[in-house]
Amino acid sequence: MERSYSSLRNLRPSPLFLLVLWIFAQSPNALASSARRSPVESSLQQQSAAAQSTQETTPLELGKPVERELSGGQKHIYQLALTEGQYANLTIEQRGIDVSVRLSGADGKLIAEFDSESRNQGPENIEFVAAAAGTYKLEVTPTAKGASANRYEVRLSEARAATERDRSLFEALKFFAEAASLYRAMKYADALLPAERAAQIFEQTLGAQSQDFARALNYVAHVHLANKDYAKAEPLYLRALEIRERVSGAQHPDVAASCHAIANFYNTQREAAKAKPFIQRALTIREKLLDSNHLHTGQTLFSYASILFNLQEYAPAEELYLRAISVLEKAVGDDEPRFSAALHGLGYLYDTTGDFIKAEQIYQRELASREKAKGKDSLEAAYALNYIARTHFLQGDYDKAEAFYQRTFDIYRNKNDESGTLIALGNLALIHHARGDYERAETVYKQLVERREKAATPNQGQIAHDLLNLGVINNDKGDYASAEQYLTRSLAIVEAILKGTLLERMQANIFSGLAFTNIGKGDYATAEQLCRRALTIYEKIYGPNHLYIAVVLRYLGRIAYLKGELAGAVPFYRRALAISEKSQGVNNPNLPDTLKSLADIYAARGETAQALEFQGRANVLGEYHLTLSLATGSERQKLIYLAASASNINRNVTFNLRYAPTDHRAAEMALTTVLRRKGRVLDAMTDTL
């Protein structure tokens, strides 16, 4: 979900600063760890490689069950000697702990993983046929990393010559394992055939009303979803649910798994309202049957939170994200993709509602999780760094934002990730734009559009965002004709390829940009209409107090001012000021424009004291950011900032002469501004020598 951000400068309809930050348009590899996890209820759960093991190996013999205690971080290893073609049936009776089992062959290669029973009580059955004579190994681990110590029993229930039925079912299991392996490798097209073969064998061998066939159908639906074949996925999900309800009853873990999968399917289709009753049912079943800190409970909480987020039910979504994070940290640890993804969801919620301080704190936790799992220079780390940069950017701390964006760029470039590199370049261009270096920012965005259009498969969504930013830059330059062309092209693209909330967000961003264009052209009626359309969308998505709403309110205030409606302009600017101070902080670099606008309005109304108060606040903030820029910026950035500050001197002198020629406070303010700027110029020259 992409964002826009803008600030309107003072008296004339001058620079628009509507900057789009890349969010979910990361490269596929960067998102793989969170966006493409293995299916929710897959019976082939992949265990963490970090688990510590208990190294002794225990032989299994017919009629000699073994009971042991197991806790999080431990691994028990068993071995079983079989002859070629021999069938083995093992049962693990779970007595307070949910376990997963990995079966390896005589050659040491993984054959399959088992976790069909998700509860802490009940049997986990393992059936297989020995392809060759030798010793087979079973590794038993807790499903949850933080599982407390509890007992289980493992026994060899049967060992005999395999029948044709045994061989068929084991063949299906191997196809299932192959499909899961390909799925985890993101080879979704290749995963389809073995998944379908497994389902066919289960149906032929066990019938169309068996649990194994229903599980296989659900998995085939997962693969269709990953391949974006939505029309084929939906009926399979629903059919699997129907079979499971009939065979196992309405309160079975398999039914919860189907409900969860269907909810996720509808949520990916932007049909969160249809998803909600399914996820509620899944959570109800799992909270009743499973431990409160079970992995599946945590995953369900996370999915439920995501659905509520998409329904703009932010308060209950926040509560569920927090619960999911707590459960998943206990279940899988703080270095696992599902935990990282839950953190990201919560951070993005705070981001969306304008609480950038909280968002940055959560994104930092996400970064620590991803770095712990994959390393500081991984694509996963770059994904989190991009969001941290965004929070600093939206708070006006361009130096910190630039540092994080640069780290993101370096990772993508070093990994030869073309898509990520282009996105990072665009985000660095946002910094140039924010600092007033419009020519440099425009050059970058033109290059991005050209490179993307020449790609074998052009990413139209990214092109639309680049065009939007080019429109914004040309608005800031006062080239409204070019701005309108870029923005209109961007609107045509997004209306052709997007739908739902994603489309509405982009439409609002573009409407906001076009509103500024029309202010510059003097078409206030069209500008106001566009502002109202953008405001309606923003308030629907973000609520009444988001910074994007402050942007549109400033435009509406500007329109009222230019129409001579001074009394009508004040409420817009005051509301924009309150929102901006709350969401970005009292020192953000976009406040001076709003403060100056209020100063002008009060001065025009003859309310000199109010005017001086707002102008004085604007001067203090301007001086603060000038000091920062001269201390940390490049020579080019210093010159740009000093040139921009010259207009503030002219403004203060003019303000004194026009509105308060006899007011000593106004004269002192103008003189202080002049002297401060001279001092800053000398400081900058000294640093250069």
C-alpha cells in the first residue's frame, strides 16, 4: 500500500510536496520470508534450524513403546531398521505437547514431515514404506519453540510386508512432500502437478470423503492461490471444508484449518468482509482446542488482525496484532519469518494511523528479528530498513531517512536485485525533493520511468508511482501543464490495474496532486472538488487525524484564502496544524508553511498579535532546520537551503513594513532573521574553507 505526503507553502500556490513512498512494491525475494510462508495448516511444517538437540538415538522395536519428556529447543532421535518393501506404522501419543516428526531414509535424505494433529493431546500417525533396506531415522521436536516440558509416547504399532494400498498411500505422501518442498522454494507452478497427483491418489485409495483427500484438496488450493489462479482455488477450499465438516465434525482442528485458509483467500482478494466470519470461526475452534500459545493460534490471531486492518477496524486489529506477536514469539522464537511478519503488521498499523514514533519502534524490532534470522545485509533486512526510513521521512527527519534509505539501496545493489534497487533509488530521490533539489529528483524519476518501461515485463504499478512523483515535482517547480500530464497518466494506469482500497489510496494521492495543479492554474472550483474527493477517501481509510488529511486541509485553506474567504480559511489551517503536530511532532519541517499561512491570514484581518505569534513560531522552526541542514548537508544541499532561507528574510522584512511598521516586536523579528542568516552564511563558508 503506497503513500503520499505533501506540504503547501505560503502565499502563492507554490511547491506541492506530495511524495510517494514505496511500501509493498518490494522485490519478490525481499518479501519471501513473510509474504510467502508455507500454508497455514500444512501437515509438512518446516522446523527451525536453530533448535537444540538431544543427541542420543533410541531404537524402536515392535511392542516396546517409549515414553519421554520433551520441551522447546529439544530434539529426540529414533531409528528403525526395515527391509526393502516393508511397511511401518508408528504412533506418537501426545500427552500435553504438540510434536512434529521428520522422517529420513536409509540414505539420510528427508522423506517427509508429519504434523497432522495440531492439538497437545492425541495421536500423530506416521505410515511409510521402506524403499530400500536400512536404518530409518525419526526426529521428534515440539511444534512450539517455547513449549514447556511435557510427555509423549512413541511406539512401532505395525511392521509387515507392504500391500499395494500401502505403497499407493506412501506414493501420495511423497508427492505431497515434493509439492511442499517446491512451494517453500517459491516454485509454485512446479508444485501444482505433485500436489494434484497426491490428491488424486488419496481420492482413488481412500475415497472422496476422507480426511487425507480433504487435506490434499486444501493444499492444491494453496498452490492455485500462490499461482494467482483464484477461480480454481476458491471452490477447492470450500469443498475441503465441506468434507472436513462431514467427516470430522464442526469443531475439529481440520475445520479450523480450512476456515483459516478460506479467510486468508478472501483477504487476499480484498474481500475482508467475507473473510471475517471464517477467521472468527477458526479462532474460536483453535482457542477451544489448542494451547493458548500454540503456533496455529498465533497464526490465526495474525490473520484476524490483518483482516480487521483491511476493514479499517484499527483498535481491535491492534489488540490482535499484539496478542499474535506474544504468541508467535513463544511458539517460533524471535528470529522466524512469521514473528517478523506479525511485527510488520503492527508497525504498519501505527504507520497508517499516523503514530510514526510507535511505528518506528516496532519496525526496529522487525529489523532485529530479520537480521537475527538472515543477517544484516539480507534482503529481509532491507525490507524492514525501508519502513524505518519511511517513518523518519514522514516525521521530517531527512538525514536519518536518507541514511536508512541508503542502507536499503546498498543491500539491493549488492544483491543484484534490480527491482529493489530501482525502488531504493526512487526513495532516495524523495530526500532530494524534500530538500528542495527538484532538478535532481526529477532526473532520477525520469530515469526510473525509462528503465521500467524498457523492462521485459514493465511494472505498471511502479511506473504509475513514478509518474505521480514527477507530477508532484513539476507542481513544485510551477510547471502545472507538465504536472497535469504526469498525474493524468498515473491516474489512467491505476484505474486500469488496481481495485478496492489500493485504488482508492492512489486515487486520493493523485486527486490531491491535481488539486494543487488547479490551485496553481487558478481553477479554484475544480481544485476544491478534487480536495473534497481526496479528503473523503483519506478519512474513510485513515480516520480523521492522519497527516495526509492535514495536506488536503491546507489546500482547502489555501483555496479559501485565495478566494478572499479569510474566516473560512482559518479552521482548515488550524485543524491541519493540530494534525501535523500530533502525527509528525512539533519540530517537523512542514509546520512553518502552515504557521506562515495563519500569520498572513491574521495579519490581513488586522489581528497583529496573532499574526506575530504564528510568524515567530515559523521563524524558530525555520532556524532549527536551517541549522540542521548546514551541520549535516552536502555543499549542494547547503546552497539550496540557504537560497530558500533568503525568501524568509524578505518575508519578515515585508511583514514588518506592511502589517506592523510601528510594532517593535515585528521589527526585532525581522532584524533577528537577517542577522541569523548572515551568521549561517559565515558558518557555511567557514566549513567550506
